[in-house]
Amino acid sequence: MNAHIKVQPSHLKRGAYLYIRQSSMRQVVENAESAKRQYGLRGRAVALGWRDEQIIVIDNDQGESGASAAWREGFQRLVSDVGMGRAGIVMGLEVSRLARNNADWQRLLEICALADTLILEVVPVVRADQRAL
């Protein structure tokens, strides 16, 4: 599906939110490529029509487990801003992993639907020779 078709002027009037997270400090230190890909989503937002100053990067949950949103200030801010109608799109790598707790993820999806906020998920491509057997 072409993302440009879904992006409407009403979405572009609001912010593009990039939620960046890795679940452990070890991942933060060892997986620099993942962080680079996540921050690189800024270019995708621009390509979809958002101005650079409209892009909000939430990355203060680095190294925090996704088991619960209770102590993740960044995820709480994301949910709040979506609910307040500030977000036109939420972008992330494997966004279903934004919250390992299904109730937290489900709540975000419901709020996005109510606020007419798009979700763009980028799933890393795994080559056949990289797959676990």
C-alpha cells in the first residue's frame, strides 16, 4: 500500500512522532545500526510531506523494557500527544514492539483510531541467510 495515499492534509497539519527505543542498555550499546535506522525514519517523514520542524523524536525510553508503560515517560508522552490530537503519524521500527504489554499497545492503537492518527511500521528485512533455522 502506498503510504502517500493515506497521508491527508489533516495529518500533515499535526506532528510526525518517531518513537525510538531499545529494550536494554546492552542493545543500546551493541545495536548502533538499529538506532541509526530508527533515527533515519525522520527522512521517511519528510518524504511523506512533514516539515523537519514538525518531526518529534521521543527517545528517552532507551534501555527500558517494554513490559509496562508505567515507568516509560516517552511512551506515556506519545499516548498523551496522540490523544490530544497533536500527532498525524506515529512511526517506528516494528511498532508492535513499542509496548510488550498488549494492553498498552492496544490502548495506543485505539487512541490512534479515535484521533485519526496514522501508524507507519517499518519492519527490518531479514535476508534468507540471516534467518534462524
